[in-house]
Amino acid sequence: MPILNRVADLQPEIMGWRRNLHAHPELMYDVHRTAAFVADRLREFGCDEVATGLGRTGVVGVIKGRKPVNGGDLKAIGLRADMDALPIEEETGVAYRSTVPGKMHACGHDGHTAMLLGAARYLAETRNFAGDAVMIFQPAEEGGAGAEAMIKDGLMDRFKIEQVYGMHNSPGMPIGTFATRVGPAMAATDHINIHIEGLGGHAARPHKSIDSVLVGAQLITALQSIVSRSVDPLDAAVISICEFHAGNARNVIPQTAELFGTARTLTPEVRDLIEQRVGEVVNGVAQLSGAKITLDYERSYPVLVNHPAETGIAARVAADVAGEGNVSSEIPPVMGAEDFAYMLEARPGAFIFIGNGDSAGLHHPAYNFNDDAIVYGSSYWIKLVESQLAG
């Protein structure tokens, strides 16, 4: 079926919430205003329970259905939206642009939060389902592992969540379309931190020094060979060194240098291989150059793996909302990372992408969530609850 008429009626109000959040971005766990805004709306809607402070600043709203729960049926499903923004100076020029210098909603989390709030309002009004619809509003998706923090605070067990679903907007996908896939859908991400201790000296006497800049350059080149020469060409992997810090004068060979980067993988085997080879490359360059090189390889978000049955459910619900021709169930994996992966390790579920139209890319200073996507996203959440908790 198409988008819900009631959601279309609510669209201007949901858009207003979204733009309010957009104008007041907050980072990581410091989402106190956003969390308070969400909790206030959930209480206004008449949610049966509104819990705050999970994972430090997460919010959960529980809406109980009117129908009786049959013995073998699901009793609770979780729907998750992220609330945090990014440390980027906004360049959209919109009237509701960020009022906070150096911070903006450049990934659409304002839209995610608003769409789930819209669904919560509708579900609290109608309650045409059995069991509990658990609305999860999470902090610190952008590098802080807020999903993991909420799980450690008892999210899944406290609210008896049996399945969990997430959604993210996708620039370049047309409005009114959805996409997902079974299995690995988004990459694991690991942090590569390298400190090089060479021997500083005069630029005119390099033979008396151990040039940390040259060592860093050799490392970057060697690290790039891992993906091209150690990883099976049929397996996906990325190594990107994105920061190189060394020196402060044109005629001084710097004593130290630092490199920072990321590794992305889609399977545990390739993840282990990348970590092993990075260590071997660092040790090899240290032996060749005579520099002392320290590697801190830090594992971060795991691979986001969609469960087969739940991914099928998500795709069918999306097709009910947008039409079968507007839903892809076999998109290629994305090498970006997403901490919803922790929730999918804790419970079966699925992550789906929703079209954001022809917008700037995610994490770009000109990005803006497309308000035309609201009716599709909120309708998807509603139909997911009503189909999974049918009673």
C-alpha cells in the first residue's frame, strides 16, 4: 500500500521537528537538548514508558498495542534512530541552518529522529498492533559506539526486544525508494595510529638523520599494497591513511611523524588478515629504515550483518509503502561503517536505506536531509510494527 494518509497530514509537523533539530546540532554523547526534545515529544504522544539516560543520553519510548498477544507471536520489536551530528561547518544556506559554529547535521540524523518521532505519534494514536513497539533514540553513532553503550545499559533485556530494525538515508537514491541486502551490508571499521621516531637534523645533511617524513611516505605506500597484494581480489577491503603530521620548518628534517587512518572489511577473516599485515608492514619498514615505529591498531565497529528472515520482512514492508519496483534487496555492500551493527549482534533484525534524492553526499558541508523522504520513512516504521506485531 502507499504512504499513510495520516502520515502525509503529519508531514509539516514532522518537518518542523526535523528543522528544529537541524538548527541545534549536538555531538556524540552530548545530545542533551536533542534527547530532551525527543523525550518531551514521546510523553506528549502518550507513550506508556519514556526512559532516558540509557547509554548516557539515549532515549527509549515504549508504545503498547491494543490487541492481545498470542502465545507464539513476537512481543516486542525495536526501531532505532540516531541523534548526533558532526563537527562540520555548515554550508547549506538554508533558513534553518545550524546555529552552532562548527557543528551540523551532515548525515541526516535529524531526519532519522524526526521520522521515528512521526511513527511514534501515529502508533500512540492508533495502537493497531499487539505487544510493544520500542522506539530507540541513540546518541554517538558518529564514532562513539552509542549503540553498544545502550546495549550495555540493558536496552535489549530491559525492554524485551526480540527483533531490531534500523534505517539510514542515502543520497543519490531517488525519493520513495528503499534498498537493503542479506548478510554483510556495511563494513567493520578499525583505527590505524602510527607514531614514527626518527632522528631529526638539518635538511642539507639527510645522511646524518633518519627522516621521519620519508619513513612515513614509505609506510603509506607499503600499506596500500596490503589490499592489492594480500587480500583476495574477490574480497572487499580498504586501507586509507588520512592524516600525516610532521615537521614545522622547510629546512629541518623532523624527528617524529604521525600517521592516522582507517581499515574497512566485510568478513572476520579479512579483518584479521588486515590487522596482521599492517603490523608486519610497520615492523618491516622500521627494520629497513632504522626508525622506531609504534603501531596502535584499534578495532572499532563490527561488520553490520543483516539477518535473512528479517531482511526479507524489511523489504516486503518497504514494498508495501513504496511499491515493489522501488525496493532493491540486492544492493552491494557499503564500505562505510554503522554502529547499528552492535544491535544486530545482540538481536536479529535488518538495516535498510531510504532514498534522499539528489543531495550532497553524507558528511559534506552542503548536505541536507530531504524532507520529502519523511512520509516514506515514517510509513515504513509504522507498517513494520503493524505487520510484525499483528496479533
